[in-house]
Amino acid sequence: MGRYGAPGRLLVMWSLVIALLIQPATTWSQAQLPFPPPLPLETQAALQQIVEQHLTEAGTPGALVGVWIPGRGTWVHAQGIGDVATSAPIRVADRVRIGSIAKPFAATVLLQLVDEGRLQLDDRLEQYLPGVPNGERITIRQVLGMTAGIFSYTADATFQAEYDADPLMPFSLQELLAILRRNPPDFPPGESGQ
């Protein structure tokens, strides 16, 4: 994992998800699912107490928490400090860096696309996201299993310098591919993992 916590493999996974979802031939249902009701107040109070306890134990200034239980309800909560310099409270509407927690979300969407027959686990990455080194040899299964050997863009010296100068810098798929092309893969597809 790179020093910034979100390895390049994650961005490749998300790019693959986006590429699959926006294909022109795709027909995607526009039907909106109903938003589940809130969890009962006593459940919300118990969850809030759990968050308070873990914030205290971990010494973490604040947290954004979401709980969605099918058929039972939802709970979205902000607790603690969002800006340690000003002591401003964290808010549900705040934007935060998701980091590596995005991996299970991206993997879930890819597996749903497999279930829908829109791709196969043994399809090659090049078919959906051209330009990734070894993309013609890397399978979707290897991307999901973190055994594709894709270079972690956060280990690129130029990226590190630019990120250190501006952590909110815009970053495009083309910039990611440029980094992947100028650095050797971490290992041959399927031969190792993290």
C-alpha cells in the first residue's frame, strides 16, 4: 500500500466500474428505489453510544457513520470534530477522503455486474479499460483479488510531490494511465498479491 493509503489498484477498480456503467450500449433502469425509513430511536441511541465509545477509545476527533439494514431502516450520523484546527463539528454533508474503504464498494459493484452477465471474472482488463500495462493479460478476477500487479500510483515520485503540494488536486483517469505507463508493474499478473 502506498503512503497515502489508497493504492492505485483501487482507482483502477473504480475506473473499471465507471467504464462498465457508462457504456453506450448499456440500458440501466432509471427507477428509484425507495429510501428506507430511519431505524427506531432506541437503536439510533445505542448506535450513537457505540460511536462515542469508539471515538474516545481510539482518540479519533470525529466520525461519519452510516448503517443501512434492509427491511429494518437506516441511520446516518456525524459525531465529533471535523476540523481540529478550528474545532468545528463534523457534519453529515462534509466531504471526506474515502481511501481504501472504497475497495469493497467497487468489488461489490463489479460482482453485481458479473451476476447481471455484463462481464465475466475471466474477461481481460484491456477490454474495459484500455492502456493499463499488462491489461491484455490481467483478468477482472485478478483486479478484484489484488493480484493483477498494477503499479500503485501513490508510489510514483511525481504524484507524491504534487499530492504533497495540493492534497485536493484534481486527478483524471488519463493522469492515472500516464503514471501506470511510466512505471513498471509491481509484479506479473496472478503471481503475487498484497
